[in-house]
Amino acid sequence: MTDLSPAAQAVMDAYWQAPLSNKASVAAALRAAADQVVPEELLKGSDPDAWLRDEIRQQLLAIADELEGQ
């Protein structure tokens, strides 16, 4: 098996460690991907790019929330 990048490995780990449910596993993987691609930025200030990244992160996390709620 090919070694994965740390980001890809984090997503796979989250998928396999989620409860035994396809939706929960997908939601966990999506959350991990969001953490890897658009990590939370606590201090955005007046940086419009930081606000855009936060909006993308929130949209990804909303999809994960929806999957977990089903």
C-alpha cells in the first residue's frame, strides 16, 4: 500500500474511527478534510481571505452536521 500524505491519513483515520455508520463515517471524514484544508482561524481581523476560508469551512461542517443528523 502506498503511504498517504499526513492530510490524507488524517481523513482516513477519522473515517475508520467513526461509529459503524456510513453517514457518520463520511461526516467524520468530511470534518477531518475541513480541518486539513481550511483549519479554524481564531483571529481573522479584517482579512477578507480569512473570512472566505471560514465561510468555506462552515459550509463543509454544515454538510457533516446534516449527515450526522440523518
